[in-house]
Amino acid sequence: MASPSKEVFAVKVGYIRVSTAEQNTARQEILMKELGVEKIFIDKCSGKNANRPKLIEMLSFVREGDTVVVSEISRFARNTKDLLTMIDNLTKRGVQFESQKEKIDTTTPAGQFMLTIFAAVSQLEREYILARQKEGIEAKKARGEYKGRTPIDVDKVQFEQEYKLLKSGQITATTAMAHLGLKPNTFYRRVKEYESKQNG
């Protein structure tokens, strides 16, 4: 006789972040309890990028049907690119996202509209940055100071973490590239070099 299938329960997962080890997480923890959050991940570090131990652990932990809850967007991501990349990753895996301060809920039309606005702002930011970079290069060329692109410096630990998440199916190659700030050709070259060293 076949054993009954194991029922999978959706979980509310809270993510808390403060910038330093000395800062208190009590306010955020109280909010999580009030919202019925069942599991909490806490980082005590800068949010300047997505390379945070408990954030990476949380992204690996959540499963389809779960909901990630944060007190406010700045606790989850400090820039629009990281925010959109991580929420896109969660959405593709069937995980919902809620931010209490901004009242963003990816299951509602209003929440999806807010994310569309964030995406538009992010695209505008990228275009401004590219325009300024182009102007700077042209000015350096005119002065005879332009020496071409400098090699991209990628943190070894962050690359390994992104690589492991990619190989375990937790994130896509596109997401890993966005987190590392690499273009496809550079990213796949780094992957090939890394795997060559591992196998060597």
C-alpha cells in the first residue's frame, strides 16, 4: 500500500536587516510576530549589495507558495536593480513578496503596479549612468587620457556564493550576472575559469 503524499505547507518567512552589529532588531522582530511570520533570517551588515549571508540563506530556503515579508524595502535591497532582480527571482519560483511600509504585495494589482514603477525608474537610472559614462569617455578621448576599460573586479566569495546558488537551481544565470554586475561573456568566462580550477 502506497504511503500518503506529504502535504507541503506555505510558510511566512521574515527578513530583517540592520546596518551594524550594535543596532537593535527588536522593532522589526515584533512586527514579524504580529504578522504571523514563522521563520526569520537576520543580517547585521550593510545592504549596499545582495551579498549578505542570511539573505542568501533565506533565498535558498523559500519554496513555492511561501511569502517573504520585510518591514520596508530598504531592509531588503538598497538599490532598485537588486530589488527587482530578487523579486523577479522569487516570483518565478512562486514565492510572494510583501513590504509593510510601502504596502507592496506582489499578489495584488497595486503591488505589481508599484514594481512596474520601480522598474521604469531603474531603467531611467541606468540610461542616465550610461549617458554620463559615454560623456566621460568622450571627454577623456579628447584630452588623450582614455586607456580603455579596466578589468572588472569581482569578489571571490560573492562569486562562489552566486555560483553555488546557480548550480543548485535557486537562481538563474541572469540573476547571478545582475548580482555580480557582469555581462554574459564575462560571466561565462569566469564560470569556465572557476570550474577549471575546481576540477584541476
